Amino acid sequence: MLLRPLDFALLDELTEGRNLGANLHMLVDASSPYTLERLSQLADYGLVRRVGPNENAGLYEITPLGEAALAHREEYGEVDDFEALIEDAVDE
């Protein structure tokens, strides 16, 4: 799992509630295509999920795993297995 600074910014914005990728790119000051690419990757990691009437609606929400990633972001890069760290945090 390779997270980027933008990923943590997106997760942080989603703690405020569900939001559209089209809105999120403005909130994090990044291009729309790059923001949507990162949201797709975060969904693949299980840190966010697509919600709405269908998965292609562009509406995202943070998952418990994403909340754990935010809670442990200071440890990112300092531990050998960040993914295991946040999975363990969710399991507690």
C-alpha cells in the first residue's frame, strides 16, 4: 500500500461525510483526473468505498480502514507494514 500526501488529504475530507470526486478535487486543490485516480486506488485499498445509487455515481465515503489510516498517518513510513498496522487497529 503506497499512500501519497493527497491520499491523506482526501481521507481527511471524507471524515466530514460522503462527497463527490468532483467536489473533492477542489477541496484538496488537485486536478480532477488525478483526484479520481487516487480515489479509485484508495477504493482498491479498501480505504474508501463508492456509494450511491450505483458504483459509478462518483460518491465516496471513508471506511473504518481509512479512518485507521488517518489515525496512524504519523507512523506511515516509519513501520515496515503500514497495511498490517491499520488492519490490526480496525480489528481491535
